[in-house]
Amino acid sequence: MNGSRKPSYQDIADVLRERIRAGELKAGDRLPTQAELADEFDVERGTVRQALRVLQEDGLLTNVSKGSPPTVAVPKAEPRQPQAARVVLASYLEEAFQSTRVRIDTVGFTAETLLWALVEMRTLVAAGGTRAGSVEVRCLLPGLDADLSYPVPVDRPDLTEKIQAELKGQIRTQKTNMESHLGKLRRDHGIDATVEFRWLPFVPPVKHYVLNGALVLQGYYTVGRYPYELPDGTEIEVEDVRGLDSPLFEFRDDRGGQEAEFVRGTKNWFDALWESKAPRTTLST
């Protein structure tokens, strides 16, 4: 600093910003007290407080107050480019599993994507790559009485009921498999794992995941034509949706603004559906 004059609050903010950028002060570190900083820079505490407020507004500090030293903020995650659910969901779950209490809320057409991602989480837990002490999963899926929009045979409408019945059977199988995987988390690793399914009277056109109440993933189902093999080996064409390939868009509460409002709104929407009179099946594994 120039010894001919006392530093301004902006000068002090610049010095502290550089210390954070250079790694001298890391995320989670506490800064010296305002009195200590005032002594270091030979300024009044009011000048220090102005500098700290500048860094807080820049997102570099948290807990700026007169009562305790501020903390270097954890950098906010940059938005990811949307990727197919089958590619990216496991990485989001890995992030969620760094919390000691994990909650996964999902609403969708099937539980196929989540099931595969949970299989990967078992591997993560076995390798010691998680802090999770409890895992709660809540799934909202179409029930047996829901009118399914897909799959629909293109040229064989007479097979619609049969093919959709097979899909409903697959959903029940996914439920059984998820219960099994979460049961193994408890038996093999001592994690307090619970899963509950509730059945919707309709088919959601969009899939949502709410992770730990702070991150929302949203994916749009897109319709396409796909080959479908009947039990006798005959192949027909059906109109269907593929949830595994749906791009997932992320929304985080800690980014504030409209994203935070969207996260809170989605969480409230899910909770309202969950507390409706939908039939339910619970497993505390």
C-alpha cells in the first residue's frame, strides 16, 4: 500500500479479494476480526466494514456483521449445460449424498432413471465417497388407474391396452428394485434408508427431481417412434417417450432470484401433491 495515505475501503477490498483469489483465504475460512483488520490497515473500523460489505455484495464473503468475523463464501456452482438424464443424474445425486441427510423427491412417468442412478450411489457409498447418514426417497408415479398417453402402437391400436399394462408392470418392478437397493444401503452400510411411493391419477408431462430441498432438476419428455418387440418376437412401431434421454435443466436455491423462487415453488408443488389423497406404499428398509 502507498504509505503516504491511508487506504480507502476499496483498497482494502482489493487486497482481501486478491488474498481470496490467490488461495491465502479459502472457502470456509474466517477472516480476522474487524479490529484486527483495522490495525493491519491502520484505518477506522467503519472503513473495514465498508470493504467487507463490498466483498459480501460480490459474493466473496458471508456473515458480515459487527458480531463475528466474516467467512469466505463457498463459490456458487456454475450452471451446467443440460445433458441427458441417464448421463448426468448420478453426478447430481453424488453431490446430494455429500450431505448427512439426503432427501430425493421425484415425480415422473417412471422411476427408471432414478433407479439406475441409485445403483451408482451404492457403489459410491461402498467406496466411502459419501457423508450420508440417512436417505429418504419419495416417488410420485402414475398409478394403475391412470390413463397412460404412451406407449401407443402406431398401426396396432388393438395392442394398446396390453402394451400399457406391460409398462405398468415395469413400473412396479422398478419400485421393487429400488426398495431392494435402499434396503442394502441399510443392511450393508448402516444408512437409515427409506422409500415411499404414492400413485398419481394422471401422467406427468415433465419429470422433476428435488434434491435436499435446494436443487431442482427438470426434464421434458419428448415423443418419438421406437421399435417394440412383442412376446412372440414380432416387432412393431410405437409412439413413446424416453425419460433416460430427457435433458435435465438445473435450478439452485443458492443462486437466489428467480432460480430460488423456482426451487421453492417446485418443492411446494411436490409437497402438495404428496399430501393429496393419492394411494401410497411405504417401505422403511
